[in-house]
Amino acid sequence: MNPPNLEARRAQLIRSVELYFEACNEASRAKFEEALTPGCTHYFPPGMGSPYLHRDAIIELWAKCVRDFGSRWTIDRLVCDERADLVVIEWTHWKPKLIEHIRGSEWYTFDEDGRITSIWAHYASPRDPNRPANELEGFPYAAKQYPMLPPDAPDTPTRRAAEAGEPV
């Protein structure tokens, strides 16, 4: 059994990742600022414009996706290591305006306060703009109870601002 302080740390890291996804879905600057360190770096596979250096670049990236594609994200699976150093997730990036989605995974590192310092994205397959579903070939997503539709978008002031192209 893990010591209580280790369990609290694990809960803190998991909450930071959940808050990050809330920030992405809501295009919420306040939630991004709470979840990410100012110097956070987001790495992507080759050809995806990576890396995004600093929190503001990450905020701009996801606010643009919300505005342009109606983007929504789900955390499909989440694991926190036994030392409470890393969190790894599987995710889906839904793009309702394009009628497509991408599946992948990410690794997260954290500072001593539990805020995210870096994100390393891995895609389930090479990004193919001609495919409406970029995911593992033949993987039984529905049978394994993965989300098969994007979550509803909340009607919030930050969401409306992102869709209108205003700063969030």
C-alpha cells in the first residue's frame, strides 16, 4: 500500500491532467494557467508543428482548434506511476466540424506543485487527413467502451470567445 502523501501526490497529478483537459475543452485561459507551468512544452510527432514552447503557445493552439474545428477531447484511459512522477493517458481529439477524430497517448511530467511541465504526444497512427478516424487499425474501440462520439460542448463565455476568435 502506498503512503498517504504518495496517494495525495498521485491525486494531485491526476487532477492536473483532468484540469488540463477541461481547459482544452473550454478554451479556458484560467484553467490552462492553473494546470500548466509558464514554461510548459508540448511535443508532437514529426510534421505537427512541434514543439509548442511555453503555456501561451499551447493555449493559442487549443483555442484555435476549438474555434476552427469545434475540437473536444476525452481522456479514455489514465495511469499514474507508482512513484507519482508521471501520468500517461490515452485520449481522443474530436473535430466535429471536420467530422473526424484522432486517437493517441500522452506522457506528462510535473513540477513540485503538481503543475504540468511537459507533454509528449504520440498518435495511434500517422495523421492522415483523408481518414475521418485516425486510430489503431482494427482496434475494438466500441467494444472496449471508448467514447464513440465527442462530448457536448459547454456554452461558456470562454468557449464563445474562442469560437469568435477573441483572446481567451
